[in-house]
Amino acid sequence: MLHEEARPLVLVVSDSLGDTAFAVLRAARALMGRIGCMVIKTDRKAIEESAAEIIGHLDHVLSQRSTRECGSAK
């Protein structure tokens, strides 16, 4: 699993693409889960909602990084 701050962001646009595409998405999600990617489902969401989720994740990562850096500086 990748370190928390190194996780790539991956957007999944839609599940309504047909059986073959759905199978590919399911396999991709399984792979992304194994390597620790953050997956954001964007279907039935406003772009602002997806953006807020990404920003929240980045705020969390930066907060943890800041806490670690302050702790190691002592």
C-alpha cells in the first residue's frame, strides 16, 4: 500500500457504460484498491461535490504531513 500522502486520485465517471465497460471498471477499482488509490464516484454528483471531496482529502493529507513534520522537528 502506498503512503497516505502519495496516494493518487482517480475519478470514475460513470457505471452506466454497458457490461464490458462495467467489468473493466470493476477490475480497475480492484487494482486501485490494492495500490491504495482514492476513488471518487462522480456519477449523479455535481462537479462541486467531487471537488469538495478531493479538497477535503488533500486537506487531510496536508494536515497529517504538517503534524508529522512538526513532531519530527522536536
